[in-house]
Amino acid sequence: MPSSPRCVVLLSGGLDSTTTLALARSQGFALHAITFRYGQRHENEIDAARRIADVFQVAEHIVVDLDLRQFGGSALTSDIAVPKRRAVEEMSNGIPVTYVPARNTVFLSFALAWAETLKTGDIFIGVNAVDYSGYPDCRPEYIAAYQQMANLATKTGVERTCPVQIRTPLLDLTKAEIIALGLEHGVDYSLTTSCYDPLPTGACGSCDACLLRLRGFAENNRPDPAPYAQQP
Amino acid sequence: MPSSPRCVVLLSGGLDSTTTLALARSQGFALHAITFRYGQRHENEIDAARRIADVFQVAEHIVVDLDLRQFGGSALTSDIAVPKRRAVEEMSNGIPVTYVPARNTVFLSFALAWAETLKTGDIFIGVNAVDYSGYPDCRPEYIAAYQQMANLATKTGVERTCPVQIRTPLLDLTKAEIIALGLEHGVDYSLTTSCYDPLPTGACGSCDACLLRLRGFAENNRPDPAPYAQQP
């Protein structure tokens, strides 16, 4: 039996990246998951990524340490307050304070280095341009430019032995559509964590990420199975 | 007096990046130097970068830890032998084993994150397409694609407040021309280290990097002031 083609999947432990992992699996790829410990405040994201990698029986899971705190500039990596209880319309208005400078560019670059070593060009990332359009590095034009650059950057891209494909299966989906797709593919969302400001007993239920996620489940007429610190 | 515009300079401690630092200084930039401890085998590169940053009185110097060894795949970060005593023509033939997967892409991505935080778009990198054309990520088409991607990746690029410019003043110069230019700008090359395989008492004098460097000084009718383990 020929072995499955490999792919690299960026896995944060959140809802989007876990759905992306399930979609990569459904396409027959051997899964090589990469998670970043990047100075985000919550080790529970790393724990969630490890649990998810276990449940999916990935071929390999690596956790890369990198310290974006050296650069400052974001609510997720420094002491700027996480906004709470905002209307969804307000979230999409401009670039959010939770934006981490060049984050996806840094993450994709590590994924690219690993992919080249694994002799694959397939990289999955769960970016999404619909619900949260404030991040410049979640837009289709950014992804296209990244892919073009990547094919000039690597030996295997230049030689066309493993052309780089940045695969973004969630790009045009709403949060509700992502959840519906994940449920179809058997994702257990109780394993995932999305909250920007979790409490010891669960997600806060009021940051942008919690609100978007809760709305997505509500639109599917399903309760969110993830633990919340208080009934959202 | 208005303060100088800032720039980020990738500083490895080698001849090319040090010349680039001198050129950035000559253009009136405040220098923010970034060095990577990336699992390369030689801490002396980091020491050289620190000395050079001191001598240039940079505004800031950060050393970023990242472990590319997790990915394997290069003589500079694993146990593949460094080639010795090759003819220069042979060096340019194909992609060398010292190629590190996606290295410049990873490095530029950190520089980009820092640049955005510093509110500048100017990033200097001492890549050079002439003497050592085997690295895909040292070619002008790669740099152009990186810059285009970067301007879609960042808040300040998208808003055009700090358009990203990847500045490559050495791109079309031979090693001899780089050295001549550096000497004009007062670079003390005894501070720099280029060797892929240094001994405790100095550079090996026979790896590709030593041979290219020695030829560059010879073409300038100058001795290389850097320490060598034996008379090259």
C-alpha cells in the first residue's frame, strides 16, 4: 500500500485549526501538526493542541517555542486589555488590538521549513476572512502572495518537486459553516479552546472569540460543548 | 532635531551582514539589529554579532532563539559534513548542502514582526546573488515576492503608513566589491566571522565561506584581518 502524502497543519488548539485538521485527514493526508508557544498567555491552548493531536493520531506533532513578546504590540502577548462583550459588527471594524504583528507570516514560515524537510508542499492553515476580517494576514490576497513567495524561497518549490500549496479550506466560511463542516467530519469541539481570556474553570464567554464561537453554535442549534467558566 | 528613521538589520556576525549594517548607518538610519540563535553549531557567530552591535552603537540588538534543528535538513544545523576545498565554480553548482530550509523566510518574518512594532518598514538583509547563487532565498525574485507578501501581511503595510521595503544593498555585488565597499565605510572585518566549521583558534580556511572570503580580500590586495586557525 502506498503511504499517504504528507501535509503540515498549523494547529492552535482552537475551533478553526481543529476543523482544518479534520478536513486534511478527510483528504487522505498523513498529518504533521505544528503548534507555537509564542508568548501567548495561556498554556491551555498548547494543552488543547496536544489533546487534539492525540485524538487525531497525527503522524507527528511538534511544539515550537518562539517568543514574540520580545517585539511587543498585541493584547495576546502583552498587557493590553482584551475587549469584552462587543457587538460582532464592532469586531470587524478595523484591525483588532489582538492582532499579533506578522503572526501568520512567522507561523507559515516555520511550517514551510518543516514542509520542505518532510518533502511536501502542502500546508493547511485555518484562516478565515469572513467573521473576523480585521487581520490583514487572514485575507485571500495575503495567502496568495505568501504561496507565490514560498515557491521562490525553497529548494523543493524552485525545483517544482514539491510545489507549495497553502491550503485554506475555511477561508470563505462563516463560523456557523465551519462548525457544521467540523461536526460532519466528527470533530469533538469539547477538546478545543478559543477564548482570549480564559478562567481556571473555562472560557470567559465574553471576549470576541467566545462570542463568535457561541453565535456559530447557536446558528447550528447546538450547545457549545467546550467548558465555560459561567453559563454563557 | 528630528530623530533618525529606524530600520531593522539582520546581523549574523558575518562579513555580508556587517557590511550591510555599515551601509544602513551611512544612510542615516537608527539601527535595530536582530540575530538568530537557530541551532547553528557555532556560538561564536552570536558573539561576533554582539561585538559588532557594540562597535556600531546600535539603538537595540536582540538575539532571538529559535530551533530549526527540530526540522533537520542542513549541514549548518545537523551532522552532514561541511564541504571543504571546493573550487568556486563547484560551489555555485546547484543548491548547497549548507542550505537551511526556508531560513531567510523565517528570519525575515521575525524582522517583519519587529519592524511593525518599531513602526518602520525598512528591513536590511545582506543577501547576495552573485558569488553563491545556489540558495533560492538569496535571489532578487525571491526578495521581490517577499516584499509584496509583507505589504499584504501587516497592519502598517496594508495601511501604507510603513510600507515594507526589503533593502538588499549587496544583492548584485561580488565578494570583492562587498569588501571594498565595507572598507570605504570603515568596517573592521577582524570582528566578523564567516567560517562554516571554525576551530577554537580561528576560521578553518577551507570551507566555501572561508574560500570566498579569502578570495575577496585577495582581489582587494588586502589580507583578511579575521583570525584563522592556520595560515590560509
